[in-house]
Amino acid sequence: MREETASSPGAAATGSSPLDELLAEAVASAGAHIGVVYLLSEDGEMLLMDAELGLPAPIAKAWARVRKNDPVPVAAAVRERRMIWLSGREHMARKFPAAALSLPYHFAVAICPIRTGDTIWGGFLLMWPSGRRPMLSPAHRKIMDATCAELGELLRHAAEEGRPIVPGPRPRVLDPRPSRGADADPQRVALESLNRLPDGFCSLDVEGRVILLTAPAADLLTSCSSELLGKRLWEAVPWLDDPAYEDRYRAAVVGRQVTSFTARDPAGRPLTFRFYPGMTGITVRITPASAATDRTPGVPETGADRPTRVIALHEMLHLATTLARAVTAQEVIDLVADHVMPVYDVQALAILTSEGGRLRVAASRGYSRQAVGEFDGRPAIPPAPERHPFDAGKPAFFSTWDELRQTYPDAVASDDMRAWAFLPLVTSGRPIGTCVLAYDRPHHFSTDERATLTALAGLIAQAFERARLYDVKHQLAQYLQSSLLPHTLPEMPGLDRAARYVPATPGMDIGGDFYDLIRLSDTMAAAVIGDVQGHDVTAAALMGQVRTAVHAHATAGASPGEVLTHTNRLLMELSPDRFTSCLYVSLDLEKHSACLASAGHLPPLLGRPGVPTRVIDTSPGLLLGIDPEAEYATLDLPLPPGSVLTLYTDGLIEQHGLDLGDAIADLAGRFVLSPGLPLHDLADSLIEPAALDQRADDIAVLLLRDATR
């Protein structure tokens, strides 16, 4: 066997900085296994990883650039100018759920801002294996404070001398190995000693590259050292190229815990790989699976459920992306149910909120109506024994029905469920609800599962709060809009009328469409339809102002052109950055005629029984709100008895990829006027095709028929 070894190309620091010695000294003094220094970018908006020690290269690459406003620990510490301590994965999942999903490993971390006076230079963090202590020890805090102070002074001094320290294009990876004398050759001694053992051993650096390989290990891997040295194990050995296996290596490095997995070689022989982490890398023990029973006492077998956990992690990351698009509470629950229930074999899921001290089911999946009714109206804070005080901000896991009853004697097992996870939904430090996961049989919640579900609750909380705020805003805007539209149209002898308004599809923005019919005398009426630019509360409010202005000028006796001219000037004063299309029609039932003026609105349709429907060219002027001096031409139009004038907004005809002129012609072709056809039925037939589809815009239609004889 060759006696050569390989070292990681990234193990030695390149382009060393005065910061490196402080970082390495802090890691050693604190007994940490990972240390990182971030520096602020020139514009102060980005944290750039300047140097790291002990962090696997893929993780360092993923976290090399962090925005200052990102919801991650190092950004929060810098942004809030305070130290942040996270004692383990569950603690991180509660405080920073997205970060916990991206780093699903067990470790404790302390992060401090690097500062001098009021100047922030960056951030500094140290990581330890989790589970050692719930709080950062005074000695470790002293090391953190002293290191940050020295880093800050070094950065300040360099900046004052005109040679500021700036991060390079990629983080410097420091070598954790101590220097050795020139005469020492410990690798040869170690290799010869290990070759005498029947088990296979190899050594990986923190980036997973093979730096030492024994002969038995090469035999078990059916390879040779020359093919493996200097390469990542799972890249050099094809049958180890599985994300679940690499995940075990990363868990060992980041969490400083012994991990393992079992894989089959090309011949079908099962081999067990056990990772023992250290400061400079990982020692891997490789044994046939049948011989793996002599494992180190006290070392847990943590690899058995890794493939499932990797799949779960993938689903959680996918869920985090899709939740950003959810705009209603039910959409949130549907997305969570689709991604979580299959992976964790959950049978029912619900989001509970509190209203007046009582529980309310905001959304659910898998629960029966009876179960939902049992949740609704129950006290928001259930009675509990003194030894189990209720805390709305902490998750609770109950593996069996007996566990739940012991804690909460008044609990109800809805739908015969037998295990539960109650995940608090907390945003900005304030509980807004609870996500309940239920299982139809007893279920043991592993540490990994608890941490992942706790992180999931953070994602759900953020998405649910956005959806709830959207729902409130959307309902307010729709109420405002509907209150500004006419509830009934005035009756006039000799004039049939029908109107329809269809809001945009739930989940879309509201619209600014409006219409009105104004009775001016026994034989005179005015009709108006329009669309205010924008899809928000401002558009809805402006729509009401435009409708009021049109009504005022119409009843004052202004002509169609004058009505639009005056309304345009008012709109320029009220909201100069909003435009409105508008079509105004003056009807004279005695003369069977109409006078029209258009401000950039769609042309009306004129239909008569037995005659093809006409598209009326109104020679539209500018949209309202563009030019205060704009004038609007009028068009006189005969309106024979029995004819129907149709006014509409663009939501009725717009289709993706269809020319506007073709869409109007298509609408005219569908406008079939039969003798005796009720106007309301005609209105329904016009809007039905558009109402059945997903609509990003609202629809308004106003039909007027000269019914004089």
C-alpha cells in the first residue's frame, strides 16, 4: 500500500489575515469545534464570511453571504447589536425556523457583533456540540467578548491607517492542525498501526476529503488509496453517492456527534460506516454489517432513520418556498398538509386561533366536522396541573393518549387520535395560534422530528400571519368597494336595466371597477362605467370618489364631455398618480337616442334582435388623471326601441395571449339578442364564461334596453 497521504486543498488558509490568529485562538480557548468571522460589506447591507475554521465547505459556501435583514442568527446579532445564544437545534427552531431547516444538525452556537463604540464591523460566532449546557458559561462569554473587542480594534486600526480589511471573494478556510516538527512522521506510524487491525479505517478532513486510508479499508471499498486520497469519499466511491450518507458526515462535523449508516457495496455486502468527529476532521471506521455489533458503549445509532429525515428536510425546504405564495389561511393549511402529512404520516392537521378567550379553527385537514366543532369554543388556555404550567410559546408533544390526559385531564381525543404535536405559531414574539398535528396511533417523537416540527411551526406562523393580514385587508377593500357600488338601480318607465359585478378570484387583488345609473328625469338618465388603476384599498376609495363626482356633475346638467372634463380635473387633484378609464352615456328615452363620451374606456356594444351586434367606436380621449386640460368628444347614437346598449370592463374580455380587438369581436359574436329574452338572463350569459375561470381582475357589466313603445 502507498504510504502517501493527501491534504485538503482548502485546509490551509490562503491570503492569511491578521484576523485568523484571533479566530483560531478563540476556537481553541473556548473548546469550540467551529468558528466563523463575518465582515460587513461596503454598503453595510450584507455580511460576508471572511474566515472559518472547522465548517464543511458546502455549508460555508451556502452561508458565505448573508443579508443583514435576513431572519438568521448572525444577521440578527449584528442588526440588534447583541449576543445571541442558541443551546441546540430545538432552541434554534423556535427562534430561527428557516435557519434550523437549512442546518438540521445538533449544535450550540454563540454569536456576537464585532463593534467598536457605535461602529459595527461584522459578526463572530463559535459552535459547540449541543446538550452540554442550557446557557453560555461565564468563561465562554468572556472569551467571546474579548475576541470581539480585539477583532473590532484590529479592524478599526486598519481602517484608520487607510488599509481596511475587506473580505475576499471566498472565505479563508483555516487549518485546524497544529504545526509539527520536520522530523516527525505521525501519519506513517498511524497508518502502520491501523493496518494491523481487521477493521477498515480512513481519515477525512473537515471537507470530507480522504487524507489517510488503511489497507483493510481499501479492500472493503474495493478500491485503492491512489484512487481515493484527496477526493471526497462519496464522490470517489459511486455506491456511496447518496445525500443521506453525506448528511451523516455533515452531522458529525457540525454537531460533533458520532453518527453512522449502513450501505451495500456492488456485490450486495452490507458495510457499516461510523464517523468519529474531531477538531481536524473525521475518523471513519468501516466494518461488515454483521461485525458492527461491537459498537462503542453509549454511542447512539443515529443513522437508521436518516433517509426519511433527508426526505423530510427536502419537503420542508420546498414548503418554505411554496408558503411564500400562500395568501389565505386555507392555502397555508393545504400546503402544509400536502408536504407534512405524507412525510411524517400525520392523519389530521388544524390551525387554531384564539378569539374572545375561546379557540377557533381557522383551517383544518383530516379532521371530521364533529372534531372541528369540538375544538371550536373551548377555552384558549386549558386547565393544567401546577407541575405542567401552560406556556403558549413552547411546543408540546404527546406520544400517547395517556400522556395527554395526565397533563390535561379535560382533553378530548377527537376522531380517536392517539398522539399529538401542539406547535405554537409565534411571530414577533407574540403567539397568534397553534398548529395541531394528530396521529391515529401512538407515535414516538424523535429529537430530530421535534426540532424539524418546531422549525416548521415558525414557517407556518409567518405564512399564516401574512395570510391573515391579507384576508383582513382583502375583506376591508371588498367591503369598501361593494359599499360604494349601487345596491339597486333606479327604476324608470321605458328603460330595462341589469348589472353584474364579479370580484376577482379569491387570492387575487381587489379591483377598481365601478358602474352607476342616474335618473335625471322621467325620460332622461345617465349611465357610467369605469375602472380605476390599481388593485388595492386606494383604488377602491378613489373609485367611490370618481363615481360621486360623475353623479354630481350629471345631476347638475353637464353634457357627457363636460362630465368627464370636470371629473378629470378633480382626479388630478385627488390622486395625480392614478389613472381611470370611464365611459359616460346620456340616455334620452323620448328621442330614442344616446350621447356618449369616453376616457380611454372599452367601446360599448349595441344589439338589436335579428341584427348583428355592433361595436360602437367612441373615439375615446385620454384616461382620466393624465392631463388636466384634456377634453372629451361626444358621439350621438340612435337607440331604437328594443335595442340593448352593453357597457363592460376589461375583466370580461381580457385573455392571456389574445388581442384586445379580437376579444371585443368575440364578445360581440356571443351577444345574441332574442326577442323577449330577460335582460338579467342576457347579463348572466355574458359573464358566465369569464366567471368560471381564475380571474386576476374584477368584472362589471351594465345592460340598458330601450323598452318604450
